[in-house]
Amino acid sequence: MSKLKLIIKREFISKVRNKTFLVMTILSPLIVIAMGVLIAYLAKLNQENIKIIAYVDNSGFFEKKDFQDSESVHYIDLSSDAIEVAKSKVTTSDFYGLLVIPKKDSVSTIASSVEFYSKKSPNIILVSSLEQKIEHRLEETKMKQLNIDIERLNLTKIKASIQLSNFIGEKSSKIINSMKIGIGLAAGYLIMMFIIIYGAMVMRSVIEEKTSRIIEVIISSVKPFQLMMGKIIGTALAGLLQFTVWGLLLLVIVLVLPSVLGIEAMDFKNINVPLEQAEGMKEVALNDAQMIFVEISRLPLFRMFILFIAYFLGGYLLYSSIYAAIGSAVDNETDTQQFVIPVIIPLMLAVYVGFASVISDPHGPISIVFSMIPLTSPIVMLMRIPFGVPWWQILISFILLLATFLITVWFAAKIYRIGILMYGKKPSYKEIFKWIKY
Amino acid sequence: MSNLLEVQNVIKKYGTYTALNNMSIDVPEGSVFGLLGPNGAGKTSLIRIINQIIMPDSGLIKLDGKLLLPKDIQHIGYLPEERGLYKSMKVGEQALYLAQLKGLSKSEALKKLKYWFDKFEIGDWWNKKVQELSKGMAQKLQFIVTVMHQPKLLIFDEPFSGFDPINANLIKDEILQLRDEGATVIFSTHRMESVEELCEYIALIDKSNKILDGKLSDIKQQFKSNLFEVVIKSDNVNLVKTDLMGKFMTASSNVPFKEGELAIKIELPNNDTSNNLLSYLSTKGSISHFVEMIPDANEIFIKAIHQNNKNE
């Protein structure tokens, strides 16, 4: 077995066997599962808990059919009681609330003087659904007063929906755009997290070799460069393993858990959405469902996957070689702060630029520039890719990334080679610069 | 005897600081070679260059008559002064890993490790974590890892630091045995008594320059000052003493002596021989002690460094 392979193997095994790694890998998905179960359980509780709402209609405009029981809300007519009596009934019977529609001269005054009494501050969605019910009835009443033929008016109603399409004639839906944003942000964010967590891991591993004083034994057998690369690659493999385990576990959760618990993932009834609105959403969903499916299958998934891996590796290798150089220059982790902050700043910048400008304008100048700069390109370019990036831009950005990676590794290896043999004081930037020239 | 290692005109600079200034040493095959010098003299730089951890700015290194190549590291075993082990790794897998890095196959490494673990009676450590080992135990493991691939050249930098006397002796015996089996040993230390015991050749480095090298016994001859230590028995000790003090340069001696004896150091003039001195002394009384004072390595070390400082 070649020495590089040996080093990679050792780094990988020592990372994977580490208790923190095991805990992180197993526990994080368990926490996600636990949260999911908790939310599902609470949603179910919510659904089982039927709210009873009493109403007192003194205006006489409302009928029983205006307040139809839904699965989660039941209505009781207390119009025959005086308001004070109704109030005490509601409190003693532990109803959710009392809706009072007063008698006024005009319909408009009624609309603005309806009151809702409840013990706790009421659910916003519920209130707006009540408002809609009242508006609906009062509008009809007003139309009648103005002698407007309601049936004919209904015939005039038109719903506009703009169809998006590009010049080749491919249609697209609006929802897919937010999906693209979601995919892009998720990919960019994932890369940033991976670089920060696993870059720091590489750094710690270098420091460990220094403080345990094994380093000189090792580099009398292998070249420092081999050791550094083996470390970076071995750590990356451990990270990939972790992501794979998470991915598989999440897949299991998504596929298995709902059927085990008997909860449908997309259950509109769980939320107190007014009936018409829910129906409207279903309609949109039905119209768009096929479109989204077509769109997703039309997204260059394979290309996106390849580019994700490519940028991911490029970015990780670039940053982790910097991290390795930092680790070699110091004796303990507390000394790393000063050097780590300048490394994290471009990563943060990339994510914020991604959030701010890629969403609003994926092909604007800021997005393009930051997807070219090697320190930010892995994150920003990945956020742009779902929106379709010209191949020449990807090519330029990737060549720049690769070139920077090679230059950085060359510098990092020089610092590393000297740094690992230096003990004692924390070097300054000036001294590190000198090491490069040795 | 041919030289296993030849260092020729090696120069190494760190920025403006010169760590090694035109350094040349020859290490004869099958010998124990002491690399001596005060702290900061350049010993570690030289050792690192031989181990190809750092590269010289100029100069040649030859191993077995051929230029030193990267693949030659499998023929070198190096125990650095700053040495350690991976703390969270198990003893066995760590030894195996380090052996494989030196180019041994897994099965070879297992065989060699079994031999050494049995020899040091530490077989039951195999599954222990290194952090459970005491310092001495860890040092034994480091020693095994250094020698197990049977290198032609062994380099020990302060090998006895941290060892208790029993383990230090054990390691000393192992080093001599390895030499007898054909290995060449470079041995860097401050502890001069171990130099006396082990080294056949030495080189003394001070301030980036070699100031002395050669066979230890030859160097001792160079440094001897014709000083003899004598214990002589006489009826009139004081008379003998004044006689001797009148004839030679003398100094007092701290050799233990009995009642009616005189202990004294006598410096012989360069043109005189020890036989003449002996026959002269025999006329004064009965001689119970007559030794030519050969300087030990420690004295040579201090003397040579002082001279070097004066010359500057």
C-alpha cells in the first residue's frame, strides 16, 4: 500500500472512531427525528382539539349556513340570548370564543363593529377566516341593497395567472423558481458548513501531531506534503461518510416515519385554512404539479450533481490546505483564532452574497463576480447553477478555483513543512511569510 | 573500513542565520558515532538533513557511497529528541502504521513487531491505548518503532532522556547489539558518560562548525597533557614531595591514599618518557598507583568548546 493511502486510511479511521463523530453522526438525525415526531404529534393534538365558537347575531343578516361546522371548528348559535348571558355560557361551557355581530344602521358599520371574545388571544388564521365569512355575507347583503344581480356578477369574475416561459418555448412555473432558490441555498450552505467543520478538523489533527510530538517521526518516513494531503483527503472521506449516513437516515425518516405514525406529510386539514382558500391552493397545486414534475426532470440534475461534487471538492481542498497551514504554525488551538477569522470571512461573505443577490438577480454583476472569485465561487456558483449558468462562466470560475487551489497548496505546504518543526512561540504573519521564502 | 554515511560540505541557512557552515563528517560502517555539541550548535539541523526532513542549501550526502535518495529513508531509523506517539491510537495498530510507513508490508511488520514485543516482554500492551502508557513504556515503544525495519543507519537524538537507569541500560545494550549485527549508529547526546561507553568515533559541532572529529581514542591522545597520577609509599613522605615538586610540575591529587603514602599529579616534560618517570619514582619508594591521565569525553568537550570560543 502506498504511503499516501496509509495516511488517508489512518486519518479516516481515527476520525470515524472518534466519539464526537459517532455522536454527531447518529445523534443529529435522531434529534431531527425527535423534532419531526414532536411536531407531528402536536399537529395531531391540534387537529383532535375541536374548537367550539358561539355567535350572537343581532343584525339578522346571517344564517345558519354562513357558519358551517368544519373538522376543527364547530359553531353554536346563541343569537336568542342576551350578550351577557351568552358570555357567561361561553365561559362556563369552556367554548373557544364568542363572536358578536351587533345591530347597526348600515352594513359598513356592522362590518367594523363585530367583536370576538375569547379567554386566550385567538388564532390569527381563525380570526381571518371569521372575517372572510362576515365579509362574504355582508357583501352579498350590500349587493342586494344596491340591487346588483349576484349571479350575473359572479359570471364576470376572472382569475388571471401569468404563464412563464423562455424564448425556446419551455414553460415554467413560479413555484419552481423558489425551488431553485431552495436547492441553490441548500447546496451553498452545505458547502460552507462542511468547509468550516472539517477544515477545523484538519487543523486540529495537525496541532495534535505537533503537540504529541509524533510529527518528526512521521516526516522522517513520509514527505510533509504527503502527510498534509493524506490528512486532508482522509478527513474529507470521513465527512462524506457522515453526510451519506445523514442522507440515508433522512431518507428513511421521510419514507418510513409518516406511514408508521399514520400522518400524511401534506395534510392541509392540519391547519385551520378556510375552505375556499384551501381549495384554491389545491387547484394551484394540481395545475402546477405536473409542471413542477416536468421542470424538475428538465433541471440538469446530473450536471448539478457533478458540479456540486466538483465545487465542493475544489472549495474544501482550497480551504482545508489553508487550515492545515494554520494548524502547523501554532502550538495549540487557542492560538488559531487570529488566523482562522480571515479564513471564515470570505465564507460568510459568500453565503450572504448568495442570500442577498443570487435570489434577487442570479445573473447580475455581483452574482457573476462573486461566482468567479475562487474563495467565494464554490458557494456562490452553486447557488446560481440551478438558474442555468453559461458554460463559459463555469469553466472560467472552475479554472480559477483550480489554479488558486494549486497555488494555495504550494504555499500551505511550504508553511506546513517549516511550521510542524517549530515549537514555542506563536509566529506572526511576518514570520510565516518568511517561511514561504525558505 | 568504508564509510556508510558521508556528509560533504553541507551548508544550511535559515534566512540570514547559518545553521550549518560547510559541514563534513564521515561515519564508518558498523560503528557507533557520537554527534556532540552544545545546544543550538546545529546537531538537529544536520540530523534532519540526513533524514531528508529538510534539504541542505548546498553539499552532498552519500549513503553507502551513493547519493542519498528519498527511497533511502527505509534504510534509516530515526528516534528524534522531540518524540511522541498518537495518544488515542492503540499500541499495536500504531506500531503497525509506523512500520508500514517505513515500507514494511503488513505481514513483515507483524512478524518483526512480535519479535520485539516478546523481547521487551510487552506483548500484553498491544491493545492498550498509548495514553495509558507511562513515559518509559512509551519510550520503549518508540525505540522498537525506530529499529524494527532493520535499518542500516540508526540515528538516536538524546535517546536516554526520560529513561530510568534500568531501561536506559536495556536500550544501551540493544544499541550495542544492533551495532554488532551490522548497523551503524549515529548518537547525539549531551551525556558524556554514555559517549564514553558507546562511541567509537565522535564529531564535535559548535556554532554551526565542526571543530573536532575522529576516533575517540585518537582524540583522547591529542588532548592528553602528559599528566600522571601517582601514589607512592615512603618513610619520609614530605621529603619525597619536595623532591618531586622541585623536579616536575605537580598538582595535588584526590586519589584515596593511606597513612604513609603520597598522592600527587606529575606533568612530564614533552621530551621525557613515562618509563623514565617510573624508574625515577621507584628510587623514591614503592609505587602503588601509576596511571597516565587520559582526559574523558566531558573534559575534551569543554576544552574544545572553550578553545573554539577563544579563537573567535
